Amino acid sequence: MTSASVHQVPMPEFPMSRAEGCPFDPPPGLRDLQQEAPLARVRLIDGSTAWLVTRYEEQRAVLADKRVSADAGKPGYPSGGQIRQGSGNPIGFILMDDPEHARLRRMVTAPFMIKRVEAMRPAIQRIVDDLLDTMLAGPNPVDLVEVFALPVPSLVICELLGVPYADHGFFQRSSRSLVSRTVPPAERMASFQGLHDYLDDLLAEKTARPGDDLLSTLTERVKAGELTRSDAAGIGVLLLIAGHETTANMIALGTLALLENPDQLALLRDTDDPAVVAGAVEELLRYLNITHNGRRRVALEDIEIGGQVIRAGEGLIVANDIGNRDPAMFADPDRLDVTRDARRHVAFGFGVHQCLGQPLARVELQVVYGTLYRRVPTLALAADRDSIPFKHDAAVYGVHELPVRW
């Protein structure tokens, strides 16, 4: 590989801004880079640099490569100002490598297995129906985020973990701070520590009075000496945030995207075929891909990806949002088509670190998308699209509010 073949353009900054009026599409700068080369050097907010991976094939190669590390403590990891793992503040197994990653992940895998999650479907359906009953009996218009999109996954993950839903205001505020791009790092760390302390106290209560929930299961691991209580609290933080923040944004942003594409909304509203709904969920996950900070990695040794040599200690960022719009993988990728076979998207990542909670997210979204538009067939925006506040300021993309009427 000669230096002449390296991507030669002024180094762009990452993350990039979306185009005005195109809130569902990745930043146009990502499309430009994808068209020119599979990898490009970018500058992060803290002044460091990393390799940005924009094409689907190379993204899967990076995420599956055992010579690439997810450990945020490794030299060269492209944190770019994100919270890094530090002593006394574990962020859970998501920022670890095997075998420790696999050991900790196995401790919490069982509740997220497909059969266990499918058994939760009736309970999730009741949550959705109850919230819609309340919404339809109340004021019109409403903010769909507040009355529906956020409560659905919050209620589900609280039930699964054993976290009192009465405390949802606290953990939702803390979560917003943690995923913000604009909150100073010290403030984000304080939010993390507050959540960590909250869950540590809850684990202490469950040690004395265990229940039928995931946190109680973790206390058994602590008693057995397989896990410290601090580590268990860190895992709880990860699952609590991931369990409601991502799905809530998918519900609201997916609804807005469908309202903007009424022909696609009609296909969902008018079907009672679970396969059609499941396919629509996969396409919405591909099309929207709400994780737009990319998945961060660092090379442990020299590797070659897409014809480019990555040196040991160099950071990589897998930009899943543009990977899911790669025309080499998905024909006409910028078009929302709920009949498309989109199952090979990388919205949940790929390889050993792919999202643990994806079976739960899929069932929640299937129940929501299969129920909301059927029960509220006249659902419509109650504000101009241009006035809707999008989460350009957060690591998890969505809308802060979604005013709707019916």
C-alpha cells in the first residue's frame, strides 16, 4: 500500500452535521466519504484523529476482527470526549474485550434470549394498549414522546431489571445527560455516578430481599464472588440506559418517518400479518439507525481493511448510519421501503459486541408499530415538521418532542 493510494482530502471533523431539511438521512459528508473510499481519516472533537469506516462490507470486517478492541482504556481508543472507563466507574462489558466481556455478558444473557423475550410479548402488548387507552382518553393533541414512546420501553426495562418505575424521572434525566453531545464530560460523569450509586443501593436492597428480576440475579453473582457489587451496578446502568433510551427514540422517530411516508404507514396500519410488521421494523432500524456517534474501536496490531493499512494503536469508528445506506448492500438505500428485506442491517452492530438487547427491542417495536397506527388510524402531526426538535445534540438520535393529534 503506497502513500499515494491513501484518501487525500482535507481532514473532516466527526461527528458531522445532517443537512437542513433531511433529518432522517445521515450527514451528506458521510455519503461523500463513502463514495470516495471505504475508510478516511477524521478529526474528533478533542483534536485526536481516527479512521472512519463508511462502507458496509468493511464495517462488518472491522466489527468481526479479533485484532480490533472495544476496550476504551486501550491507548489510541477514539473516545473523542466520551466517558471512558476508569477506576471505580465501570461502564459495563460493552467497553471490554473477551474473555472478560464474554464472562460478564453471559451473566445477563438469559432474560434477553429470543424465547424469553417472546414470552414477554403479551405483557408488552398490555403496556402498549394501556398507554394508548390513557392517551386516547386524555387531551388531544399530545407529545407522543412523553405519553407513549418513552413510557413503553421504560416500563418494560424497569420490570425486567427490577427497578421501580416511580424513579423513572431520575434515570431518564440522568440518561439524557449521559448521551448528550453538549453536556460537559464532568457533568456526564456525575450523572453516571449518580445512576451507579442509585443501582448500587438497589442491589443492596435486593441482596436482603431478592425478587424475580435481573438485578436480583446479579446479587447472586456478587454473593458467589463472580462479580463485585460495583461491577453489578455498572452493568445495571448500561442495561437501564440502553433498555429505554434507544427504543424510545426509535418509536418516536420511526413514527415521524412513517407520517412523512403515508404510503409506507398505510402498509403497516392495514396489515395484521406479523411478518409484515417484523419486516417493517428491520427496515426502520436500517433507515433510521439512531446510533450516530459510530461504534468505536482501536487496532491492537497492524491490520488491513478495505485495502488500507491500520497501524496498531490507531482508532476506528464504524459509522453504522451510513453503512446501512450503502448502495452496494441495499438498493436505493435512501428510500424507506417497509417491504424490503433489511435483516442484514448493522443497526445493532455485528460480531461479539452486537447489541445484547436486540431481541427485546425488536419485540417492543413490533408491538408498537403493529398497534399504534391500527388503533389510532388518524394519527397526524400537530406541528410543522420544521418546528420539531431533533436530537442533533445527543449520541442517540431522535426527537425531543413529537406533537401529534388524531
